[in-house]
Amino acid sequence: MYSLTPLPYSEDALKPVIGIETMRTHHGKHHARYVAVMNELAGGADVPLEDLIAGARERGDSKLFANAAQAWNHAFYWHSMAPDTYTPSAELKGAITAAFGSLDTFAERFVAEGAGHFGSGWVWLTAADGRLEIVSTHDAEQPQGATPCVPLLVCDVWEHAYYLDYKNDRAQYLRAWVARLANWRFAAAQYEAAVRGAPAFRYAG
């Protein structure tokens, strides 16, 4: 049995960018439902969630994949945010500057990618061979499933992630998210995993 990953902060810790009702609904209902359905479909599987996702993808088990990948994506999303504002480490900032020109340009491109994604999905900052890229994925898809990479940050652009706070203004949500919630300490640890093989994020539920 897989369990619901607990939040790494309190439900009200991300105010005013993300309100407590959004957090309660998003974590306690949406994320919890993905975990519950995944457990129903997994048949008592006792493997790391990352392996369950990979196996479902290989077998073409789309329902198990969707629920398992969504469980993982949400856990990664919670860790991609922090109540306190940090700046990227010197090494990660250098990589951002090399890839995008500046941190401000990165933020603009991240917001544009997420706001321009049609329908439900995710916008990611990823690293492959030390090079950074901004990508979006649809529904439950993950960038590391398509090409070998390490995700550094992700922002959820399904409507349930922002509608109670921003209605249909996804771009406003993304701008606030990048400016005030992006967990650059977590991103730096993931970047370390990408360039030096340090341990990367694993689902702990």
C-alpha cells in the first residue's frame, strides 16, 4: 500500500499565494484520491512508486499510470514550494543564466510555458547533462518519461491548483508562484543529483 505524502509545511503556510482551502482540497481530496485509486489498481504491489510508474508505462496500463504518476507529480509539487523565499545557489544560478540569460528571463519563460499550455498539466524546470530546460507535460505525463532528465521544480497547472484563488487567471498564479514559492533549495539539491549523481527525490509515501 502506498500512502498519501504529508505536506512538508502546514496547510496555511503558502498564503497568500495559495490559500488554505485550495491546499485542503488539492492535497486532501485530489492527491488523496489519486493515491487511493492507485492502491486499488496496483494489486498490492510492493515496489518503489517510481518503478510502479515505469512498469505501467511499459505495459500500456494507462489508468494505473495516470493515477500513480499523478501521485508522484503532486508529491514533487509540494516539495517544489516553500513558505520562505530563497534564491538559487550560485551554481544553479549560473546554469539558469547560461540557459535563459537571467533569472528574470527564466521566470518570464516559465510563466509563458505554463500559461500557454492548453488544458491540464504541469510546467517543469529540468536538467539533462547539466543543461536546463523548461517543458510542460499534459495530464499525468512526466518529462523524465520521455527523455532522460532530472526535474528540478514543477508547478501544477490543473485548474484545481489555482482556481479558488485566481479563477481562470493561470498566468497570475504562475507569476506569484515563481516569485514567492519556488523552492530553490530543493531545486539546488535536484541539480546536484543531475550533475553529480547525488540522490534525487523519491516518493516517500
